[in-house]
Amino acid sequence: MNCPKCGAEQPEDALSCTECGIVFAKFARHQAMQKQIAEQRAGELAALPIPQADNDAVFYGRAAALLIIVYFSWQLIGEPLSANAAGESFLHLINLPFHEAGHIVFRPFGAVITSLGGSLGQLLMPLVCLFVLWFKTRDAFGAGVCGWWFGENFLDIAPYINDARSLSLPLLGGNFGDSSPYGFHDWEFILSETGLLHLDHALASAAQWTGSLIMLAALAWCAYWLNRQYGLLHKASGEL
């Protein structure tokens, strides 16, 4: 027979290798244990609600995505409403098509809901993506990113609510609220028609705080699942 470790030929009744010195019975137990550990780790990775959890490249891609949304969170959270930080971010250009689509989708429900539909549209799209990723593909990390996007949209909407009386923010097409016909500024129209115009600043602040908390919770969620994946990918066999 041959030594299972070094390959040196051994007597049939040998208990240990004459070349490398391993004890065959002990080595066999060690190999069986390593196989069991590998199977256990593979099972744990497969059980994670994260597609391709056993792929290092995918893990580092997710880590990069987390760093990006951490960076944007740092840029957006805590900025005063007057700065319109989210509205000045390129993320606003991503949200804008869903805002405009919302006006069209909710048009059958009357003028106020049509105006509100823009904000609803940009909030609903991240939620749709979140539910698809969580329930359809079982992607906890991807769902977390969509949750972050959902929260970011509150920050995108908040300055617009805050502007309902001052009407100083630029609107689509280069107009400003104070020089546009009544109804062109969504939140001026919504709050005026519902008798809540005097609450514009309070509602804007509530939207900003809601979005900030959702974004922070989503960051924690993404970090948790990424850490779970990292632990299973890189835990040394001897530590299990």
C-alpha cells in the first residue's frame, strides 16, 4: 500500500508511514473530520438566503456595493432639508422616471392622488424590487439594498414637501414653484387641497427622519448578512 499523505510505498501491515511518520488511523480520522466540516460548511452556505453565497468574487462585489451605499448614506443623512442633498445627487435621476410614471399610474384616482402618485411611484418601485428579491430569489442582501433605496427616496421627497410654501426648488422642465401654475408643484397642491399646508415643514422632517432610519436599518441588515457569508467562506476548518 501507499501512504495517503506522501505516497511512499508501505508494508501491508504498517501502522504508520516510514517516510513522513503519520499514523494511518489518525490520518484517516482527520480526513473524515475534514470532509464532514466541508460538507457542514457547504450546507450552511446553501442555507443562507443569499444567492451564490459560496462565491468569493460575488462576496467582494457585495462588499463593494455596501461600501457605495455607506458612502451615499454619509453624504445624504443629516444634511438639512434646505440643502436638498438627495435632489442634487445623481440618485435623483434614478428616482425621477418612477416619480413621473407614478403620476400616470395614479391618474384615474383624481387630481390629489395623481399628484401624490409621483411620490408613491418612487417609493413603490424599491418595495417591488425588495419583495421580488426576498420572496422570489431569496436574496437577503439584495433586498437590503432595495430597502436602503426605499429609505433614500424619503430623503428625495422630503425637500419637495418642505418647499410646499416657499416654492423655491427647481421643478421638472426648469420651472420653479412660485412661477408655475397652481397644481404644478405636487406637494403645494396636495397639502393645500387637504388643508395641511401649514404642516409642510413637520411632514418634511418626518419624511427625512423616516428615510434616514430605514437607510441605517438597511445598512445594518446588509452588513449582517455579508458578515454571515464571510464567516462561512473564510472560517478555517480547524476552528469549526
